[in-house]
Amino acid sequence: MKPLHLLLIGSLAINTVLAGFWIKSKRTVTQTATASGIATATTGLSAKKAKQNSSSNPEGTATDPTVAEIKPVTWLDIQSTDLKEFVARLRAAGCPDETVKDIILAEVNRRFAARQREIWPEQPVDNKFWRVDKRNAPEQAKKQRAQARQYRDLQKEKTVLLVDLLGYDPELQQRIEEGNEEFFVDWQERQISFLPESKRQAALKILEEFQEKEQEMYAANQGLWDAQSRAEQRQMQTDKLAALAQVLSPDELREYELRQSQTATQLSHDLRSLTVDRTEYETIFDIRKKYGDSIYNYGDLEGAEARKQAEENKKTMNQELTAALGADKFKEYERSQDYQYQQLQRLAKRNDLPPDTAGKVYDYKSIAEDGAKALRNNKDLSAEQRQTALANLRAETENTLKQTLGEKGYKSYVQNGGWWINNIAPQRSSASGFRTSEPIIIR
């Protein structure tokens, strides 16, 4: 057993020695490969260092080129205050594009942060939140508008720099992917986005000037919206269009009016519940622009004649719209202005009901109300007969609406615009405050 024991020990010793030689040789190969990779990836940096070494060795003392190649490149060799040079060095060192983007974006944001704080020095300050009177003061609002313009210009400058360094703006790209880019686009720039680049800056300058004037006008009026305020606003719109006409062609000015004029702003609200094509929109726009706000009774019209004139203007305008759009389209247009119809559309969308649901209920409302009116005017019916007929009409109306809207939708509609149902046949209220099914008898 002793010779066998010695043999095993000897074999183990030999294997250990061989393993040591193998590990050493493997480490040498790995180091050589790594050094070679670094040298290849940072050729520019290594060449620059080698040139510096040769210039510092004028006597031509022999140096080992292998040592120069495998000398590790540090962060100090890569970093640069010149951002373009910084990008070039990062890429020469083999950094992935995503890493280059993260490093450069962080550095650009760091540099712009100080300038941003200069624009909004009060942002980090704990303001007296209870002083809303100071927060909404005209001078404060004017200052904030100026700050907003400076901040917008700063963001533009940052985007230009990032595009120059990386070929794109990573933050803007992310917002586009998330669908949030519109939030960061200046609303005035959106107003003139349809214009050729050569005219945008001139138009933008005019819009900024008039925005300042409009804000000053609103501040001076202290929130009052009376005949004087409306007259001032109309004059401001006239002056703005006249200024734009100096830099825009007639077709370009027309496009601006269709998008951003006072009439366009009103239509963007009034046509929310109506689908129209461009031709129909322009038809409505031109007729509405012709009448302006002369069709409205804001409650401050002096005298019966002025109020009557507003009603006559609206009637004449509707006749022109009917002739231009056709009876069916005008009917859609007219009901789209009704708050009741707008509520029905919101209700139908929220409950995933068919697209024609709002129209069906709205039409049935007219039928039911006309039927109730006819019953009330029917002199051949006694009071009891009339009330019974109205109660039956109400029950039929409720049943039809439940079938159309569903139980859930019907309950929601009764609380949000369906008050007219009770007007068909008002029901008594019990002492507890709840309605009873017994109708009110009107004698």
C-alpha cells in the first residue's frame, strides 16, 4: 500500500504544477487580448500619448511599444469640457450609443440647470401660498409670461445642442414615444405651424405682442365681461389680423383665421358634438363670422329692441345655415349646440353605447315633449283624463329610455340632464322627501 500511496501523492503534485502553468499562461493571453482591445478601441488616444512620449524623449532612447499599447486608458483621458470631443472620445473608447446618450444628456442637463434656475429663481422658494392676491396680480402675471418665453427659448437652445451632439434630442424623442410632445410645444408656435419657416418668426413676434396686449386688457377689466370688454376684444382681434396681413399672404391669413381667430375658437367649442368635413366647416365658419357675437344676448343688452334684434340675427343666420348645409345637416348642427344633446353624447361614450344613441334619445325627447304639450292643450279631456294620459306618456317615455340607455345609463341620465322627464307628469313628493308614483292632478 505504501508504494501506491506515494504514487498518488506524486501524481497530485505533478497535476498541481501543470495547472499552475496553465492558469498563468491563460492569464497572460487574456491580459494581452484585453490590452489589444483597449489599444484598438482607443487608437486615437494611444497615438496621441505615443506622440507625446516621443516628443518628451528627444534623444531617441528605446521604449517598449507593447508597454505603451497596454497602458490603461483612464476616465481623465476620455473626459473633456468640449462636448463634441467628449462624444468622440466616448465612442473611440467603445462606449455603446445608449451609454454615450446617457452620459451626454446628463452633462447637458447639468449645464443648463443653472441657467434654468436663473430664469425661475423663485421656484425652489416656499412661497406664501395663502397670498393668492399677489399670485394673480397683473405685474406677477406679466413677469411669469416673460419667464415662460425665456424658458421656452432655453429649451430650444438645448434641443439644438443635443441634435448637434447626438443627432437627435433624447428627451423630445421620449416625449414623442409617450405621446406627450404636444404638452411641451409652445401653443403660439402651434398656431403658426402651418406657415412656411420663412414667415413663422415674423408671425410669432406679432402674436406675442398681441398676447401681451390682451393680457393687459383682461387685467384692466378685472374679470368683467360686459359690452365694453367685448368691444375691446373685437377691436383687438381686428388689429391683430391687420398686423398679420402685413406679413402673410391672403391665403395664409385665411388659414390662420380658420384655425385661430375668435370665430374659430367659438366653433371649436360649438362643433364638438358634430362631425363635419372641411367644406362644411368653412361654410359654417364664414356664416358665423358674418354675424359674430350679434346673435347672443349676454344679459346686458339695453332695451327690448336690442334683445329682439339679437334674436332676429340668430334666426336669419340659421336660415342661411339651413340653405347652405341642407335641412338634415342643419338639424345635426342645431342639436349639437344643445347642452342636453352634449350630455347624452358623453353618457353614451362613457357607457359604450352605440354611436346613434344620443340622437335617438334626443329625438324621442322632442316627441315626448310635443306629445305632452298636445295633451295639455286638448280641451276635450277632463283634468283627470289629461293627467292620466300624461302619466301614461311618462311611463312609456321612461320605458323607452331604459331600453335605449340601459338601467345604469338611464339612472345616470335622470341625474344629468334628464330633468325634462319629470316635467311630462310631475310626481308628488312624500313627507320623507321621496317621490311617489301618484301623479299631481292639475285642475
